[in-house]
Amino acid sequence: IQKLCDRVASSTLLEDRRDAVRALKSLSKKYRMEVGTQAMEHLIRILRDRQASPVRVHTQASHHLILRRFRNSSVQIANLFFPCHAHNHNHRSDSEILGYALDTLYNIICNDEDEEQDESEEDTQRKQDDIGSQFTERFIQEPENVTLLLSLLEEFDFHVRWPGVKLLTALLKCQCTQLQGVILVSPMGVSRLMDLLADSREVIRNDGLLLLQQLTKGNAAIQKIVAFENAFERLLDIMAEEGSSDGGIVVEDCLLLLLTLLKNNSSNQNFFKEGSYIQRMKPWFEVGDDNSGWSAQKVTNLHLMLQLVRVLVSPVNSPGATASCQKTMFQCGLLQQLCTILMATGVPADILTETINTVSEVIRGSQVNQDYFASVNAPSNPPRPAIVVLLMSMVNERQPFVLRCAVLYCFQCFLYKNQKGQSEIVATLLPSTIDANSISAGQLLCGGLFSADSLSNWCAAVALGHALQDNLTQKEQLLRVQLATSLGKPPVSLLQQCTNILSQGSRVQARVGLLMLLCTWMSNCPIAVTHFLHNQDNVPFLTAQISENLGEDERLVQGLCALLLGICIYYNDNSLENYTREKLKQLVEKRIGKENFVEKLGFITKHELYSRAAQKPQPTFSTPEHMLFDHEFTRLVKELEGIITKAVHKSSEEEKKEEEVKKSLEQHDSIVTQYKELIREQDVQLNELKDQVALLTAHQEQMQTTITQQLSQIQQHKDQYNILKLKLGTGVSRRAGKDGVVSGQAEEAHENGLQLEEFTLLRDELEELRRQHAQLQTQVTEKDTLIASLKTEGLRPVEGSGIASGPTELLKEVEALREQVQNQEVEIANLHSDRQELQRRADTVQVSSAVSVG
């Protein structure tokens, strides 16, 4: 190995170096440590030298010089001016040495031995994997090595590109996080890797899929980049080319990569939906009538395809994104296609189970999808609803355990936030809707509830509890259900039959299911609590169960009995005199003890299976014995545990104080409501008064304009009066002269005629002024009346209302407006006196004119 490394480092001929690297490659699998320790730097240098080798450019002068030197060698001249032949040979040798170097690095880092090994050989394998991690860490210590490897992937030569893909995949397997960071900051790093999917050589494309699977693991940033590099389109195209669900392992690799890109990545899920890729999933699930003889690969592919659908509608996703995908799946017919598989015959059991789980999450919380699922019928004669067919499998103890769990999950999802579906299920139990000729969902649930199989008991109880979840109406309706237990005996209520079975001491699993049903039924339903307490045997049974010291297996039953008794206390309406809230609390204190009661109540949440059921809605259990808790019930326990503990510890005095505080708060709320209404009414009045003030202001501005016009007219009349005085004075002076008596009299007569016409016009204008003054006087009177009514009616402050300041300010504004109107009245009075003076003067002028004419 040392000699070969020296040859790689010192040989001048490319062939010698290539042979040395090829020899190192042959030794690298068996002697990983030796080759890796001594040859890694030389191998990396080969990659760098190839990347940094300059391109030779010959000038015309150098061509002539070389021609003179090699004029006798036609081959050398041909190779000089037509370098393609020699270059092809050198390039091929260059690619070979690069390929050998990459293969050697791959063998150093990755161990491909797949033989079965015993325990000692497994330890050896673990050490060899540690060796690979050490060499990987050494390789990526310099980020330039990773960048160099990414650039080599752009080489189209198969001997370079394929080993480069395998080496980078091995590096990612050993040091994924560190390598992801380097590739993420490398310019166009992810884009270069995405180009591998477009390679026409299938082996490179397929290994490129494996590379991208490793690259995208656990890194949301790289997942987003890969998705926006058109990964969805390319992967779906590859799957279509390979035959979709009937394809080989390449389809499986594409599906695994799609799952990695979409799982827990809301951005990519939204991009997948917006890109209309959900519609392209529908053809995956088109199965024919003959479903026998499915290959193992087809089962695997279809299983991954169903998982891909579930990723898009998983309950852990945001509600908005899940609802959007559910809507799209219904619109494009994907849900209908899944329901076809659900009702088909010959489908493998694991595919049928996963299909049921997938349909469950596609319809969960979506009213449209739930309604469609309720309308699906099985292809039987006569047709039966799909829900009934599934429930028949759930309560059938011969069916596989995982299938029964899937059916229960489907039924839960059908009823999730679906009050319409809940009412339809409960209606099948009511006497008026029972059809003796057909099997209904309610009959199947009752049959499972009281069967000899404890798993059927549990599943039926949980399913029936989901029909009552957060639905007070159906809880009350279910109280009407009567059961005929045996011939000759009167029927008993469903509630009483559940408590009868509890007292008979069945298996723990069955009792847990019945107790969960009763707790769900009676929570937030005082009528159901009253029905339960009406039976004199129920409370003593619960207290006896809680107070006894039983084994570990019975602790959960004790906790659930404590929860049920706490519900009877908290939701008690005190309608039964013997079992009022206070008497039940006294019973707990005397028979059980408050501390002991709270301790037994805590057995529920401390159970090891409680936290597992609380994690996600789907019931996933390893064995039937582990089916003890339902997800929705864990939410109910979390809600009730604290308030029941407080209710038990509270004394009667504390409850009275709380009731008093509650009443005072209600009174306070009513007072606040009254004040709100009063403030709202006064606010309306204020707005009306503001509108009236605005109207008065507009009238005042109009009056001011009118007064200004009248002042202008009066000034004009004064000017005309002055002109008349001047003219009259001139006529008198002319009349007093001694010369030209006859001509002066003639001129006076003419002027007096003009003055008479002007006086007539002046009299008409004075009449108009009188009329306008009368109108103004009427408007002022109306405004006084309006102001007086506003002061007495609209602006009276309300005591204790806290809003008297608003009307006071408005009153001030009205008073100011009143003062303005009074000022206008004074001004009008002045104008009136001026008019009278003007009239007097005009009359005087008229008399003097008449005398002069006479």
C-alpha cells in the first residue's frame, strides 16, 4: 500500500498513476484502515488535480515551431492540430483514474458486506462502521472536498458521475448533519444533485434517488429547496414511467423520497396541493376486479402511496391545511377511489387496513367527506352501508386485531365534529326507528357492548361514546333507549344495563370501556346524572369499588369509578333529595376520605398507557390487552380531574360563598348591561342633538347672509337718499335765482318728475324690507321655541349615568347660538329704526317736492 501511494504521488505517467489507484481500489475493501490512513490524501489530490488542470491554448506561432520540430511525424502533427483522438484517449484515462479514486474512497467509507454475522462479527461490523465515520469526518474537515465532489457530479462521464453519487451517499449516511450544512451553503449544490434525476442512465438516476433520500432527512431547508427544484413533477413522472403501483423498487424509492419531502413540512405540503399534484395521485388506486396474486412489491408500493395520502391529511397538520387537502381529495375523486378499494374483494389484509386508516383521516372533521362516506354502500345483496359492514368487522372477534383497530378509528373519525352523523347513529337505537329486517349500526354496537368478547365490549363502548362526544342532545336521546334482557321481564334502560354489567364483575378491559362510556355520557349532562343516581344501588357500588384495597390490575377501575362519582357530584342539579351534591360529598368524606378519593382519581393519569393514548387520535396498540384508553377520553379526564378535585374539597360554606359571588357577579353583569343600554340610548340622543345643532348652525349662517344682503340694500337706499337731497338742494337754489325764471321752473318740473319715479321705487323696496323683516321675525320665534324644547327635554342630564358632560357642552353651544340670534334681533331692530328714519325723510322730500310743483 505504501509503494502504491508513492507511485500515485511521484509517477509522471498517467497510466502508472492509474494502475496504482486501481490496485489501491482492489485492496481498499479488505484493508480499509490501511488504505484510508495512507492513501486518502493522495486520492483527494487526484480529484483536485483533475479539477485544476489547465486547458492548453496554442498560438499560431507555436504551431509553426512545433511543425518544424515534428515535420517527420505525421501522427504527432495530426494529434496536435486534431487533438480529439489523443484527447479522447487522455480523457478516457483521466476519467478512469477519477473513477478508481472515487471507488476507493467509497470502499474506505462504506462497508457493503451484507452477509449474516454472529455476535462477534456484529461487533466487528460496528467497528468498521466507526472506521467509516472517522474517515468521513476526515474527508469533510475541509469543506472544499465536498464542493469538489459536487462539481465532479456535473461530469457526464459515467465512470466519474456514478462513483461520485455513491461516494456522496455514503458520506451522508455516516455524517448526515455536517454534510447537509456544507451542501446547503454550497452554490447550486442542491441543484446539481437534482440534475441526477434527469440522467438518462437509469443506474445513476436510481442512485440519485437514494442520494436525495439521505440528503433530505431531517432538514426542512433542504426539503424546501428540493421541492422548489421541481422534485414533485420529476418524481411523479418517474413513477408513471415505471408503472405506478405495479412498478418496481424505483417507484418505492420515489415514494420514500416524497414522504421525506412532505412529512412534517407544511410549506412543501401546501406547494404539493397548490401544484395540483393531489389530482395525479388518483390513478394510483385504480384496482381491478381481480385482486388476487398481488406481488410483494405492489403491496409495498400501495402501502407507501396510502401513507403519502395520510401525510397530507394527518391530524397533526394545521386544521386549515388538512381541510384544504380533504376538500381537494373529494373534488378530484380520490376519496371515492379509496372507498372503492375499501369495499372491494380480494384486497390483501394489510392494504385493506391501511386503506381504512387513510379513509379515516380523509373524512375526519370534514362534513362533506363524512356525508359522502355515510352514503357509501357495500356491493352486497341487499346493499348495506359501508359503516355497517365495517362495524360488523369490528365486533367480530375472528377478524385481525389491527383491522378492528382501524375500523374503530374510521368510526371515530366519521363522528368527529359531526353532529349529524352522531344523531343518525343514536337514532338507530331509538324504538321508533328500529327496523327488524335489517342490521343497523346501533344494533351492532349494542351487540358488541354486551358480548362475551371483552375487546368487542371495549370497542363498542368507545364507539358509542364518540356518538355522544360534545353533544348534549344525543346524550339525552340515548336515555330513551330500552333493552329487552330476557323474556317475561320488563325492559331496562341502556344506562342501567351498563351499570348492571359493571356490578357483575366482568374482565377489566370490558369494565374500563363501560366506565369510559358512562363518564362520557354523564359529563355535562345533569339529566343523565339524575337517571344514574335514581338507581339506589349505583352509588354504594361506586363507593365500595373506590374504598377497597385491590390489586394493580384493579387500580384503573378504581380511578374510573372515582371519576364517575366526581361527575355525579359536579354535574348534580340537586333534584334528588337523597343524593344532592352536599350529601354525596359527605358520603365521600365518611366512606372514602377526600385524600384517598383524590389519590384514586389520580390513578388514571398515572397509568402507563394513558400518556400513549393521549399522543394521537389513532388507536395504536401492540396487543389487545393494551387497549384501555381512548384519545378523546384522555382529553375529558384532563378537563375534569382538576374541577372534580376542587368540587370535592370545597365545603358547604365555600360553595355558598361561591354562589353568592356568582350571584353578585350576575347582578353586576346585569347592571353593566343596563348601563350599556343607557349609554347606547344616550349616544343615539347625542347624535340626534348634534344633527340638530348642525342644522341650526346652517340656518344661522343663512340668516347672517340675509342680514348682510339687507344691510347692503339699506346702504344703497341711503346713497339714493343722499343723491335726492343733493338734487333737491340744487333745484331750490335754481328757483331762488333772479335770472332765467322760466327756464329754471321748467327744469325743476322735469327733475321733480324723476324724483317721483325714484320715490315710487323706494317705497316698493321699503315694502319688500318690511316683508323680509316679518319673515326674519318668524324664524327667530321658531328658533326660540326649538331652543326652549331642547333645554327642557333633550338636554336633561341623567343622574349616575356618567355622561352628563356631553349634553352640558351641547347646551353651551345652543346658548351661544341663542346669543347670536339675539344679536341679530338687535341688529334687525337697528335696521328697522334706520328704515323708519329713511321713511320719514322720504316723506319729507315728497312733501317738499309737491310744494315746489304746486
